[in-house]
Amino acid sequence: MTDRQKSPRILYCHCQYAQVIPSETKTAVLEGLCQSSKAFDAVADLCEMAARQDPALQSLSHEGPVKIAACFPRAIKWLFAGAKAPLDRDNTEVLNMRETSAETVLQRLEKEDMQPNLPEDNRPPQASESVPQKNPEKS
């Protein structure tokens, strides 16, 4: 079986420290995963793992397709990049539990197909891109 045919690995983040994901959503997704036939990895907090540059992130980023139930795709992308474990854009789908219902997240986790959604850009925004430039006034 090639990487393209391999079932996506599932990673669930409980967002223990920042607590930016509604607790009802986290609980429902975790319970749904536990009741499903899918194998998955659960971590307390990806932010904390990235800050420690946990070697497990390198394993996850190099083992083929992965679906990550966490928060914003751009945040997950930069957490892994900051931990020196960049994710493969073509083989990563991030399910945003901050903005998506638990039911929708679980439906995507159950499916074998991938809907890669990491942002394309491989660099952080520049100051000139995030703040509009003002025209200097003539004196």
C-alpha cells in the first residue's frame, strides 16, 4: 500500500491549556472517536507539544496522510513548522473544532478521503501585508 492509498492517521487535540475550543465540542468529538472503529491518537495540547518540539510531531508529519481535529488550519500548520516538523500540504486535513460542529468533525474523520486544507504560503505574513500602508502627506 502506498502513502496515497494509506488510511489517514487521526490526531485529536484536547486543547487543554488555551481552552479555545468549546468543551461540549471537544467532549463530543472525543467520545465519538472512542465509540468509532477508527484508531486515533489523542494529545492534551498540540501548542504545548510544539513549544517543547516534541519528537512525536515529527513522526506524525512524516507518516503519510493525517487528519487533525484541533483548531484553525493555519495555526496547526505553524505549530508543526515551529516544531521543525512541517506538515505535507497534500496529505493533511485539519478539522477546526472552534468553528465546526462535533457532528461535522466526526463525519469527516470517519471518511477515508482527504480534503487537504493547509494554507499554501510557506512564510508568515510580512508587516507590509498585514497593515495597510498609509500614503505619506506632502508638507
